[in-house]
Amino acid sequence: MLVDEDTGKLKSTITDCIRVDEGTKLRARMRFKFAMYGKLFGRSPIFEHVTLSLTKQWSSIGQVQISDMPNGFLLIRCESDEVKQQLLYGGPWMVNGIILQLAPWQPYFEPAFTKLMKAMVWVRLHNLPVDFWEMETLEIYTEQIGTLLKVDEYTETLAKTRFARVCMEIDLSLPLKRGFWLLDGEKRVFVMVQYEKLPMFCYECGMVGHGKDTCERRQEQSSKEPLLAVRTTSGVEKVNREVPPLKNSRTYANQEYTI
């Protein structure tokens, strides 16, 4: 495949054009009306393994055909709109713990030059007052999380009221929101955000793809923190402030002494 730089040079030298007529566009829309494109977030396994895994997960929903495309994208054709909707809103789906991003098929989709960083994820809003569990309000309150796509039927009808559940399109390349405050005069309510079926998630920086223990941001902050002098049975050791206190110990100023 041509790299971007070579493609750019080639484009500047070509003047031949072919106009797309309405009949061609209509046939294309009809052919792909039940289609989606998808991509695994991160390094994906071999295509055969991906196909086997997804086909098995989706066997109870309906028939699909999966084809590989450039740049790691997948073309997924469903037998009906019902199957397509269930796959879009029934996820997130994963292969080997890697999340699959799905999106409805778009005309003129160019997989070689497209970066897909968004995924549809079901989100739970804990402690959100039930007074505000309706589509228009939820759309406003969840703007900082992503784009609201759908409200769970039980949430909309108040049939289940332990938490509000919504389907969001979120950008996985950005830190995920873990909560927000609702303010009304002097009244403050904290709403906790929980993401369903996400892969490894870092609670330090909010990014998907690594855990707290391997977070570069956390390691960088830790390296800048002053060390504590800790007196142990084997002598005095220098440790980071993140290290939890020893059992039966007391802290005085910047020194920690074991009792």
C-alpha cells in the first residue's frame, strides 16, 4: 500500500475524474444499508481468529459476514437492520480483551486514511436523581462524557431505578470521565460514572489500555515526590510517600517510626 506521502504526491499529478451518478449511489446505499465498519482498539489478533471469535459471540443474534479491510478495519454485513442495531447497541464487544469499535457504514469510507478512536459503550450514572431521567436532560448532562445515542428502556420507563443507564459514543483516546457534580444553588449532588465491559482502564489518568500500576503519569508524579525516611527493623530506608504505612506505626513530621 502507498504511504501517505506518496499518495499525496500522486494526487497532485492526477486530473482524471469520474462523476458518481444518482443511480450508482442508490444501489450502493441499498447494498450497504445493513453494514457497519469496525476496528479493534489496539493491536488486533490475526483476522481468522477475530472472525471466529466475533461469529461465535454473535451467533445467537443473527447472521453476519466479516471481511478484512486496509488499516485493520473490518467490513461487517448483517442480514437485517435488527441484527445491525443489536450489534451496535449490545456491546461493547471484545476479542482477547481488546474492545471492538463499531460504527454504521458511511458512504465514501476510506479505511486507509481513517482513524477510528470512538466506541459505543453503555454507561451507568450512579446517584443521578430520578427526577432527571429523561432523554432531553440526560443528553445535556452527559455531554462531557460523549455523545448520547440511546437511553436504556428500563431507565426511560423508570422500571429499574438503581442507576441510569445510557449508551454513549465516547472517544477512547481521551481520559474517561469518572464523575461530575450537579449544582442547583447551594445543593450539590455527585454523580459517579461507570463504564460497562471496558478493557483495562487506568483510574489514575482515565485512559484505556493500561492499568494504574503501569501508568506513566503516575510513575512520573511518583518520581518527583520527596522520599520519607522510614525506620525499620533492618535500619532506615528511603521510600516513596505512596507506600502505605507499616502496621502499628505512627507518623511524626517527615519520619515514620515503627512501634
